[in-house]
Amino acid sequence: MAYGDGDASFRAAGGESGLRRLVDDFYDIMDAEPAAATIRAMHPADLEVSRDKLARFLCGWLGGPHRYNEKYGRITIPGAHSHLDIGAAERDAWLLCMRAAIARQPWPDDFKDYLLRALAVPAERVRLVCARMRELDASTPSA
């Protein structure tokens, strides 16, 4: 099975425990990386819920059980972030942290490459939705 087919990506990531490790590394890097200060400030001080949400989302997104839906309901990633001011710099900071977190994982290099490319797609969609929201806000006359 190729990554992206069925649960191949979920299994390559080490299942739920592998995704939890990835997410923990991701947020640890975000906490420490100066280039990520802006996106870190978009999160609550206590990252427990953020960690849980991202790990649960990735579980289903990569073809495993739909843990996010079980606990939090349905989500669209761009819509969930549309209230934030996410531009190219914020997208790139998020991907920088994710790239570093992926590099820490004991996964095959081809899966690491695949996952980073795959995650760049929703990251760009979030940026586009946020840009569109800024355009709409700018075009709305003040009362």
C-alpha cells in the first residue's frame, strides 16, 4: 500500500502513539523556536487541548480512527483557523516546526518526505482562507 492509501500513512506514523510523539515534539519545538513566536502566541498558554486536538485530527487524516470527530465533532482545518491572521510567514513557521518534529521521528525518509508534502497542502489552504477573510474584512464598510 502506498502512503495516502487506506491506513498506510497512519501505520507508517506508528499509529496513535507515533502521532502523539510527533505532536508533542511539534509543540515542544514551537515553544522553543524563536521563528515560531507569532504562531505560538495564537495558541493558549496551556497546550494540552491543542496537543490533543492535533493528534486526534492527524489520526483520522492519515487514515486511522476518527478520534477528533469522536471527541470534538467535525472540523475543517481552514475554517477552524479562519479567525486568525495567518499569512505566508505564519504558514512557513508552522511548517518549520513540523519539519523539525518529523525529522525527530524514527520513520522511513520517504514517509517523512511524503508527510511534510501532504501537510503543506492544508497549511496553504489555511493561509488562503485567512487571506480571504482579511480581504472581506477590509472591504466591509465600518458602521
